[in-house]
Amino acid sequence: MSNIRSNRVAEQMKKELGDILSRKIKDPRVGFVTVTDVQVSGDLQQAKVFISIFGDEQQKEDTLVGLAKSKGFIRSEIGNRIRLRKVPELSFEIDETIEYGNKIERIIHDLNEDH
């Protein structure tokens, strides 16, 4: 039962985080960010937010620093939008799966071009 609830909370948080990060965050360090997934622990105390960041390594680092500084504001925004007793503690991680998929696609494309 709690697994279903944590999945539902994760989906709602993913939707709200996408909106918050695109419209509400004014930190110049935060670049173009897409929320790819959110995983919420069974007790709803922790939320791991996977993000994709457009830019080079320096821009990615700057964005992670900006998001870390904005955690309190982001949590309060989520608390205003989702009815929870306690808003989960957020941790942001870069989602490497998109870049990995693009790399594999380039390799396959290059192999097909050679033949």
C-alpha cells in the first residue's frame, strides 16, 4: 500500500518540480533543467530527483549548486502544492541515461554509415 502511495507522490512531485524549476527558480546558476524521474522512499521522508541538464560540465555543476541552494524554497513550494504532512527531503542527481542512450545511438549510426 505504501509503495503505491510513494509512487503517486513521486509522480505528483515530478509534475510540480518541472513547473517550479521552469517558472519559479530565479537563480542565474540554474540552467535549462528537465526532471526525468523522482523516487520517493516508502516512508515519504526522502525524494531523489533525477534531472537532465542542458550544457557543458561547468553548467551542470553550477546548476547543481544553484538547486542545492534553492532546496528550502523548492520544498516550501511543493508543500504549498501537494497535501503532505511532511515534505520529503530533496536530493538532486544528474540523470545520465539520456546521454548514455545518445552515445549508443551515435555509435550505431556510425557503424551503419561505415557499411
